[in-house]
Amino acid sequence: KFLSQIESDRLALLQVRAILQHLGLDSTCDDSIIVKEVCSVVSRRAAQLCGAGMAAVVDKMRENRGLARLNINVGVDGSLYKLHPHFSTILKKTVLDLAPNCDVTFILSEDGSGKGAALASATVQRFQ
């Protein structure tokens, strides 16, 4: 929750400081700058690692099927993907960069019941 709030492009440093104070941490403006940068680096790396794993899986699927190009839908669920201001964009770009022969469409599951919902969402999209 706080990571997505801190990473919001609209959030000023005073608001970051207020979040830190809400967590019981005394902070300065310099601390807020550092926290905002650390949040950015950590979430970017998380999205890249997730994207790298996804790229490896879809590219291996493409190779195993003997395809020059793979078109695939992937169902996703979770507040990080849904609410973080940059996570989904970085994830998609990483998959595109690492698996250029795969066209991956991420389908957001809106009902929030986890893996089953994401799977059902991808399956429904496939048959439409």
C-alpha cells in the first residue's frame, strides 16, 4: 500500500514524510528523497525479475511448440500489478525486451480471488 503511494507521480515529498511519520519514523526531507528513490529501485527490480521469469517461460513455450512467434494471454491478479503506478508497464517492457518473439497480453482479473481468477480470466479471453 505505502509503496504504491510513495511511487505515485503526484506524491510530493511532504506526503512521503507524512507516510513515514504515520509509520512512527522521524524523517527529514532528505530522508523522504532517499525513501522515494529506494522504493523506485526496489519496485523496478521486482517488476524486472517478474518479467524475466515470465519471458523465460513464454519463450520456452514458443521453442517447445516450434513456433517462430507465440501469441499468448496471461491472467494476472494482485494489488501490486493493479495499483502500483509503474509495475505493470515495467513488467510488460521487460517481457517484450527479453522475449521479442512472443506477443504476451496480460489480462487483469478484477474479482480478486487469486490464481483461479487469473486463470479463468485468461481462459475466457482465449475463447472470445
